[in-house]
Amino acid sequence: MTRQELKQAVLRGLPPDADAMVSQDHPLLLHGPDVIAALHGTLTAYFISLRGAREIAAILPKVMLSRLAFPPGAACVLVLGEPITLINDLSGSSKLIGVGFSSGYQT
């Protein structure tokens, strides 16, 4: 999927009463999240990674700076364009994450 398709999937997955912005400006951020959504007073920032694990290191500074710029309680979500495998250094086990994106809102 392209970045634009993933942004559209995030927007489609939000409940109808959510307010959302794509590629917004924030006075304290040069590069913020790809999508910001607000629902019932809760702010969620969505960061899109097309290349999975290869891009996560580049996204982490954006996430950390966004956490400082946004109000307390804001959530950050990483949207993966491809599945990645996380390795647990302590046990040596691995876990596949990011196998798909749900386009429906669930509570």
C-alpha cells in the first residue's frame, strides 16, 4: 500500500463522530504524525511506516517530539505498511506484528 492509501485506511477506520486531520501543521513540530484524530476528548496521532522495521528508527524521533508537543494522554499509533517481526532479546522468541489494518472501529 502507498502512504496515501494507508492514510485513507486510517480515516475510514475512525468512527463517524471523530475529528481527523491529515498532514496538519503544529507550531512546535517540523514533522508531525501523518494523521491526527480526536474522539471524546482523546487525541491520537498516527505515524505511517511503509518499510516496516527499516523505517522505525527514522519515525521514533517524530514520535518522541510529538509526545512532548501534544497534551498529556495523547496516544501514538504506528501504522505498518508491511508485517515485521519483533525479537525478544531476553527469551530469543519472536512475534509477528502488523499483519493487517482493520478498517472498522472497535471498542
